Amino acid sequence: MGIKLRKDAKYALVVPTSMGVRITPLYGQPVHCSDTFLMHVTSAETNVASVSSYLGLPVKVLTTFVKGSPIAQMIKSNLRSRNMEYEGPEVPQGGPWGYRHQFNIADSGYGLRGPRVYNDRAGEVGRTLSVKDFDLERIFGQEGAQIVHISGLIAALSPETSTFCLELARAAKKYETRISFDLNYRASFWENREEELRQVFTEIAGNADILIGNEEDFQLALGLEGPEAGGKDLAAKIESFKEMIGRAKKAFPHTSVFANTLREVISVNSHLWGAILSEGDNWHIVEPRPITVLDRIGGGDAFVGGLLYAILRGWEAEKWVQFAWATGAMATTFLTDYIQPADEEQVWSIWEGNARVKR
């Protein structure tokens, strides 16, 4: 059935986000016994947007920066290198104990030693994201966007960002911009805000055209019954996932696309990776297939990015989930959290299982 997109929009994709950096020890080593690290720019939402920006679609990032910060300068340079426009206020640091960009300290794990992630988000400038800092009439009315992608990470970051995401969804709805919502439930973000955030997430989901999550996200963020998280033999649980999405479809009848990733971890470097997509009355399922993993962080974001790119390109729905599966698998081969595809052919080769040399 497809999704009707605005033809006159300046941007294919708009994403609100809180930018930061990830620090990763080399060679799959743990953080506590390393002395050499890589540092790169990251955020879940720009991870999603990278699929479209690298493959040539116009992307805009809505964020905040710490004024005069060398990390902010690094972030801006990185976004430009990824073909992304950005907009957002410069917030004064306020001294050494003031605002900063988040730090994400994470190793990749190796073999049977799983990755460990340490989020250091004290004073995070992205928590100040506010609707008053952006002209939504210009962004959605005059310039126009085909899809706005909202993440539960940003919606739950602070009361201000919750309001910001709600206003983005309302403005998008007003101007016929399609809304993608990745639930991205995080228990630490929800602590002492459960009732408030359940209302926020339910309103955004009620306006969403595309709703994405895993089994925990649908249950914990929206209160929908679903299968037990984790475990083995994902293929045998697919019917349970379909039943959960069926309940989501009844709860959110406006939403036309539901997507759920499937992951079974054999070891850090060997996963089974699959996906379920419901589009209208149609189901499109990728049975879990083995993939080799260099670094798993960002794989789910790249899946969402591939899904949105395929929708933006106007392909048939069967290809949406295939391309999304492949971009998710491709992201696990990069040291950065975000995918950097050379072209569509490179992505389709992953879907086809063709790892031969291209000369």
C-alpha cells in the first residue's frame, strides 16, 4: 500500500537528537584495561539518518551545541562530512561544571565476553532541547520534510525534550509530514517518570505512521503484552512477535507500518539477525540469519535507517525489510556506530550474501 509522502519537501528526513561522542578501546579490549581509545561522534538518531544522507537524500538534524566547545566543533564537522544539515542553539557552557556533550564509553566485547557500555550524561546539553529554539512553522510548513524520525531516547531525556518531541509530532501531523517513532525504551530514563512518559509515548505512537521497537520496547513503553525478552530460538517465537504487533495495530489504528528486529546472540562476533514488518494487512518476515559482528552498537539504528530510506525511495514493502535487514547487518561491520554505505549496490550485496571481491 505504500506511504504517501510530500512531494514539495526540502528534506527527506528530519531528526531531533542530542549529539555526543563515543570512546572505544582498540582490538575489542575492555575499557578498564586499555590505554588507547578511538573517539567518534555519535547519536542514535543521526545513526538512523546516516543511511539516507550517505545515499544522497537531504537530511536535517535538530540539536543543541555547547558554545565554544571543541567537542561541538568536532560534531559539526562530522555532520557536514556525513552530508547532514544541522540547526540548533549555542548554549553557554556555564563554567567547568556546566553543560557538555554526552560521553558514551563502550567496548566492543569479544567472543563470549559481552560488550559493556558506560553512559556519562551528566550536564548533557541535549536535555535542554526546547520547541522555543526552533521555528517549526518554517521547518515543516515552508521548508517541509517527508519524514520526521523521533526516538524514545530523546522523548525521555528530560521533561523539556518530552514536550519538544510532542510538539514536533503535532507540527509534523499538521503539515502532512510522516512520523517515524522508534520506541527505544531505557529504564534509567523512565525512573520516577513512568506515568508521565507513558502518556507522552502513547500520544506520539498514536500519531506515528511508522512504529518501531523490539519486544521489550512495545511492552515497557506502551504496555502491550508480548513475548519474553531475549532467549534462544527466535524463529520459533515469530508468531508471538506477530501477535504482539497485532495488539499494537489495534491500539494504534492510524499507524500503517510496524517493525520489530530479531536478534539472537551466539557470541559477541556471531549473531542471528532477523526482522518482522507489518505493512497494512501484509506481513514481511526475514527469518533470523547468521551475521558476523565487529561491533554491534548501531545495528538497530541502521535497520531503522534502511527502512526509512526504502520507504523514501518509494520501493515496494517487501524490499523495505530486506534493505533494512541488510543495513542493520552492515552497521555491525563498522567501528563507527553509523553505517557509511558506498552505494545501494553494496547494501543489496549483503542481503544477497555476496561477499566476493568487487573489482
